[in-house]
Amino acid sequence: MALKITVIGTGYLGATHAAAMAELGFEVLGLDVVPEKVELLSQGRVPMYEPGLEDLLQKHVAGIEGSSGRLRFTTSWEEVGAFGDVHFVCVNTPQKHGEYACDMSYVDSAFASLAPVAREGALVVGKSTVPVGSAARLTEALPEGVELAWNPEFLREGFAVQDTLHPDRIVVGVASERSEKLLREVYATPVSEGSPFVVTDFPTAELVKTSANSFLATKISFINAMAEVCEAAGGDVVKLAEAIGYDERIGKKFLRAGIGFGGGCLPKDIRAFMARAGELGADQALTFLREVDSINMRRRGHMVELAREALGGGSFLGKRVAVLGATFKPDSDDVRDSPALNVAGQIHLQGGQVTVYDPKGMGNARQVFPTLGYAESALDAVRGADVVLHLTEWREFRELDPAELVSVVGRPVLLDGRNALDPVLWRAAGWTYRAMGRPAA
């Protein structure tokens, strides 16, 4: 008899996981405590922008014409308990206010609500990013006969559907052969296609996601530190990154210098990792992450100072600043801890007249910074601007016509905060092009 799967928490991770499980052929029931979200998902719609996710939902949500009908959503814990053989917990674990540690309240609440209704023999699978040691504690919250496993997620925003259906690895922390067998059944399709299936204990599974994010954050901050050295020494960080990237031990990915990383994962994950290491008495092992975090945050202030220099080194008062990009990365509408929006906000608070354009993130940006100006296109954003800042590397911005923009801008000065535009092309069109860690000309 085929397994029935529930997904608890239908945010970015949960909605994607639920749709992917239906695509893999399972009957799936998604739960959320927000009725409006359940109603939206039941119509095959999503509250966020993620390429391909809405199409996948509409392919499977019950009640939509032509769908498989394998996917439904509810607010009822009793319905979830009666339905599910395998329960995936996909709720948020944000950073606690005023401290580095992870806020486990949503996870704890989900386990407290699920425990009384889960059937004997059910498997609860944590996917949320949690401090190491959480699984051992949460096992105690489950009744006898209900097992726990930990299966960290590795989704990249903009590629979440692909990453769920065709993962580069599947990691499962289990305490029994039965749990491993059930998860092998859940992931049989991607495993048959070649996805590695890594079986570990609980602590190792919990450490994988934070370790991976810490490594990526370190790599990004390393090249940004080299950009600072290049600026001081007159070097070119783009050529430096190209040269060291040919070394197979280092690789080319995540070596583009710029205004740093943001989003809902990397910043809060490395801070929670540091906090947890301190609780375990291993804080010295992760002190380097403080500098990684510091380098990253410093990049935002550096871009603000570059903009000030480009305007003559004085005040932003009365100056018109165009910002291309609001999301923390392209192919997403996520503005959580976005370096682009942070830079725009800093300049605005210092008196600049800031106008932002982003292909997908305008609605969310307006909610965070309603006092910024917003344009309907890149052309409208740069109209009359004294300086233009490129802060999110959308393809749309790489394909802009510099000659068209130069005809409407106030002063043709471009600061490339992502080292993603072609300096030769922009300079040929009459722009003064400046990028972080690169020679001025």
C-alpha cells in the first residue's frame, strides 16, 4: 500500500516539498495554521515567487481541472494525524530577536500539536534547519510507537522545484532501520536517478545544512575580503577569482565579489551555528564565522560609501539615486536581509532620493521600506538619477541597453555591486563604470 505523506508548514520549503511529493506519485496533505494560506494553496496559487512552483501545484491540487488530485491542504491536525504515514515538518526557524540563537518555537509548537494525533507506526521527519541536539530532544515529545528522522533541506531559491525533484544529495538522520526503509521508499525516484542517499545519526544530519551554509558564506566573504585588498593594492578581484577558480580544489562557484550574501538562510544559520557551538562548549571552533559575518555586513556600508564618493563625497541630500534590484538574489521575490534593499534604505535614511526597481520583489520591498521610491521599469528608475547602483544580478539587468539608459539618466555613473555587468559595454556607451574590487578604469 502506497505511503501517505503530510507536510506541516506550507511556506517556501513546505509548499515546494508538498508539490514535489505529489509529483513523485504520493497522496499528500499539507497543513498550515494560517487559513488564508491554505485557501490560496488550495487554488493552486503561491504567496511567493518561485519559478515552476505554481505550475506544479496546479498539476496536482485537488479540485483543479486536469490535476492529478493527489495534493490537498488543511488546517486540521486531526485530519493530518489520521491521514499520514510520514509527516514532514517544514516550519520556519528564524533568528531570535536580539540574539544569535535560533527560535525553535514554531518547531516545538508543531511537534506538540502533532504528537497527540499521530498514528502508531507513523514516522515524523524534520526538515527545518535546527540547532544540533534538537532531534534528540524532540524525540521525547513523540508518543511511543511514533519514530523521528531528520532530513535537512538544501533548496536554493529560484531552483527549489529542481532541487527537490532532482537533489544533489539526500541526507537522512535515523535511529532505526525501519525509518531508513521508509525514507528510501519516499525518495526511491530521485535515488534511482542517481541522487546519493547518505544515512547518518541525528547530530550529523542536523550539522550538514549549517556546515554547508557556513562553508558557502566563508567562500563568499573570502572573495569579498580579497576585493578589499585588491582595492587597496590596485588589483582586479574578477581576474583574481578567475585565476584561483581554475584550481579544482577551490572551484569557480561563489567567487563573485560584491555586496555580500543575505536572504532567510545564510546569515541566520551561521549566527545560530555560532550560538549553538557556544552552548556546547565548542565556541572557539567557529570564531572565524564572526569575521565571515563581519566582512559580509561591511560590504553594504562600503557600497554606500562608494555611492557617496561617486556623488562628490558629500551629503546624499537632494541627490537622486537609482537602485536596480531589491531581492537578495535573482529569480526570487525574497527581500529578507537583502543587501540591495539594505543599501537602498541606508542611502534613503541619509537623505538620498532613492528609486528602486526589481523584476519580482517590488511588493515585498514596499512592505519593508514603504518610504522608498519605486519605478515600474529600469528605464524609469534611472531617469534623472545622479548615480545608478546595480545590486541584484537579474538577467534583465545584464541585458539592459546602456545606450538607451544613458539618454535618460542625469549623470551616467554606474556602480556595479555584483560585478555582473560588462564594463567595456557600459563604458563604450558613455558611462563611468565602477565595481567593487576592480580598477576604476
